Amino acid sequence: MKRVEVVYAYEHDDRASSRERPEDSEAARRRMDDGSQAFAALFSSLDGETGTARREIHVDPRDLGLLRDHVGSPEQRPYAVVLGCSDARVPIELIFNEGPNDLFVIRVAGNTLGEDVFASLNYALEHLGESLKLVVVLGHSGCGAVTAAVDVFLNPASYLSFASKHAVRRLLDRLQVIVQASAARIEATFGPGVRSRPGYRAALIEVAVITNAAVSANTIQREIGGADGVQTAYGVYVLSDRMVWAPRCGSDQVLGLASPPTTAQGFVEFSDVVLGSERVTGLLAS
């Protein structure tokens, strides 16, 4: 039997040192990238029929109110906000190798930007600004909300099946523009015949997922305006290999979080990089 152990460890001592927080947004992103790579490596390190892989995450006892002389509730001091999907297969703290009080997590189907999301973001920025350095938009492969939007795009008549589901329709409406733009870019790159390829639907879903994450990160960056040095990043958690994937302009690097494009031309170039990525071309060729 194969065994994976994720251990949360702390020193039960009033003199225990507090866990350091990143000094700026770049340090925060490096820490999250290191964490996601460690999480993926934890499972890939298991070879053969049996074995044990172990990862220890240091927990500051202050974050759980575990010190003997502590009175009252722990103070919130996350270093990053993560806007992720509600999908239960995406364990955000585990993915980034973090423990309690490290991440302020907002989860909504399709990680779309609604008023409730911005309200939570504004709360975090106003009340937790001293510790926050980074806002991350994390999509995931095969997202159910994006898949539903893609299926409506491919078969518009199916939209009527959501006629009595107002909340679901609002979610699909938010994603339709992203799906339509992604489809247009795919056809412009590979030709109109691309729709007949067996892998077209899967490729369109993945292109829409990463595009949605990048556009949302750009939108959030414009809304917060880099307040107190807080920056944004995007990425997609790939369920099959547990890695964070983020194609970016000007680099062959596709693993780890990336900064979103900042201009219309930047998004055109970003789209070209996404469509030329091994993951998307591989799906189209399947």
C-alpha cells in the first residue's frame, strides 16, 4: 500500500518563533510556487507498489490559539488571497503547502467575479492589508462551470434547460464572453475546421479556463490598483498531475503562477502562447 502523510507540526512553547510572512508580492508568489511544486512532488515520489511519502508543514501555534498565555481569538494574518473554484477536488491550502491563517480563500463556482467576490476581496484588503501581498485567481482543469458554458456555446438550444435556474444562468452568462473569445482565437489560429477535431471541446474548455483566470486577475489588479504593493497572479490547477499551470508571454515557463497581461495586445500575445502550449495542442491532437 502507498501512503502519503501531510503533517502539521508546531512547537507547544510560548517562546516558539512565529512563521515568517513574505515581504512582498514576488516573495509571496515564490513561496506559493515552491509549495505547489512540493505538493506535486509528494505524490510523484511514490514508486513501485508500496511506499511512504511525507511532508511536514510548520504551523505557528499563534494561528490556532495554542499558546498557554494566549487570550482571545487568533489574529487574521494571511499573506495571500486565493479566488478559487468551489470544486472539492481542488484542496487549496494543500496545493500550496500551507496551513491555517496563511491564505484567505474565496471559493465560487468557476471562480467568477460577482459582487459577493468583490465584497470579500474588499474586506480582505481593508482589514488584512498589513499582511496581504498577493491575490491569486486559481482555475482548474475540466472546470464544471466552464464546461457547462462551453456546452451551451456548442449547442445554444441547451441554454433553455437553465430557464428556471436564474442563479445558474447568471453564472453561465459571466463565462459566455470568455468562451466565445476563446473559440474565436482557436479558429483564427487553427482554421474553421478545428471544430471537427475530436479534441476541440476539451481544448476549448482548457483555453477558456486559463483565459478566465488571467482576465479575472487583470480585472482585480485594475480594481485594487496595486494598493499597498498587493499584486495579482493567475494559474490553473491540473487535476491529472497536481501541478499549477500558467502559460505566459515571453517565457517557455508554464509551471507556477504568473502575472496577468496588462493590455489588449498583451492578451492577444497571451492567447497565442496558450494556443501554442503543449497542453492545448496535445488536446487538439487527441
